[in-house]
Amino acid sequence: MTIAAARRYRSGSVIDRQLALDAGPAGEGEFDWIGLVEPTEEEMEQVRQRYDLHPLAVEDALGRRQMPKAESYAHQLFVIARTASFGEDDRIGYGQTAIFLGHDFIVSVRQGNANGHVEVRGWLESMPDRLSEGPDIVLHGLLDFIVDKYSPLLDRLEEIVDEMEDAAVGSFPRPDSIRRIFRLRRELRRFEDIAGRTEEVAGKLGQVPLPCIDERARPYFRDIYDHAKRAESRARWLTDTLGNIVDIAGLLEQSRQGDISRQLAGWAAILAVPTAIAGIYGMNFEWMPELQWEYGYFVVLGVMAAVCTGLYARFRRMGWL
């Protein structure tokens, strides 16, 4: 059995750290917390029979691609949350945590998520007064732990986007950079969808009457709602920023090309003067004015220099050169 932890609590304190699935039901003021990691169908069936879990919820818990949701089955609540972490090649890796909540138990099923719940368990067990409120507080702790992990992911993505934005100001992005931009946008759009659905789940838990959620616990879920909403907003902002990078880089590139075009036009106009004069006197006609003039060569060179200097000064004032 892939049980990460199986404990029974009474009044917020652990009374059994190695709870067996064939143990008797929890008594008054007691509840069980079972943590499973990628269980098989046979193992999940044992837990289903022990806590009378709904078969449809069990089927979803065994999957790996469910979206965040909160559904009630009779006197139980079933919640799915998605974990997210930044991986290689600018990919966001996702895991799934399914949670079954009853009046005297909570069962968490992790799929594809390396982050265990030891930290959450230790934190809650250090506050027996709060843990004594029931398994819905454990549900809040698990969801809060999952949503808080979104912030480091978004911080890393924000650093990458800032670097790409600074690079785009200096020069137009290379093809590999453009491909990276669109890859990150695709990843962020997916994360934005997951964060938005998590926000809906937290809002539902904090506002809608649901089984096994005490009225005193609702403000805690509204806090998760705020965190998920903030994560969704940050993801949307990063997505928009990545889209604007290409547009802004394109405008800056057009401006740079315009400057180069004006410079080329200015130099072409300057060089056109000596080219035209030299072209005229390069014609092989026998009778042409000033051909026999002693100072003609120096005068023509002077005219060329004067006109070119005047054009250069003019273009400089215009900002072309």
C-alpha cells in the first residue's frame, strides 16, 4: 500500500501514527488523515470500501489530467487541485492532488507530484487548537500549500520575461527567442486556466454551503481564493507582456530600419553630386566647355566639396546623419 501517512487525531493531537485501514471507526472528536501516493486501483478500492467513497470520485482520483473542481457526494466532499512547478525547457510540470473529505476523515491522493505533505502535516500538528476544529482545516492546509507553491513558479517566469523584454529593446528577437516566447505563452495560458479554476474552487468552498465544511472554516478558503486570483492575474499579465514583446520589438526594429534608410538616403544624395559632375565630364565629346580651362579641375573639385558639405550639414540638422 502506497500510504505516505495514516494518522488518527483526537482534539487536535495524534493518537495513532500508524493507523491501519482495518481499524475501527473514529470516535467522538476524532478523525483520520490518510495520505496516498499514486495508488493502484486495488489499493484505492481498499480505501474506498473503508471510507465508503463514491466510485466516480475514486475514478477521478486515479486519473492524472483532471482539472480543479469541488463536488459533493451525499455527505462527503471531493476536491481536486493541481500542483505546478517550473521544469526544463521552459515547461511547467503539473501534478494532481485529489482530496476526499468526510466528517471524520480526510484522504489525499497525490499523482505526479514530488512535493509531499510533510510540511503541512507538521505545521498543523504544531497547532492542536486549530487542528481540533476538524478535517476541513486539513483541507484548507493542503489547498493553501498547493496554491502557495504557485508564487515561486511565477517569480521564476517573471524573471525570464523581464530578461526577454530587456533583450528585445536592444535588438529584434532571434527566431529561437521568438519560438521561446510563444512556447512560454502557451504554458502560461494553460497555467492561467488552472489558476482560474482553482480560484473558482476556493470561492465555492468559501461561499457555498457544502458538506463537511464548517462555517468557521469559510474565511480560510476565501484567503485561498485571493491567492489563486492573484496567481491568475500575474499569469495573465505575463502572457500579455510576452505578446507585447514581439509587437514592441517590431516597432523598434522598424524605427531602426527607418534610421538606416534615412542615413543611406542622405549619403546617396551627397554622393550623387560628385557622381553627376564626374559623369558629365566623363563623356567623350570633343567640344565641351571648360575642358581647356587651366583651373577647371580645381574649381570642379571645390564645387563638389562645397555642395557635399552643404548637403551633409543639412542632413545633420534634419537628424538623418
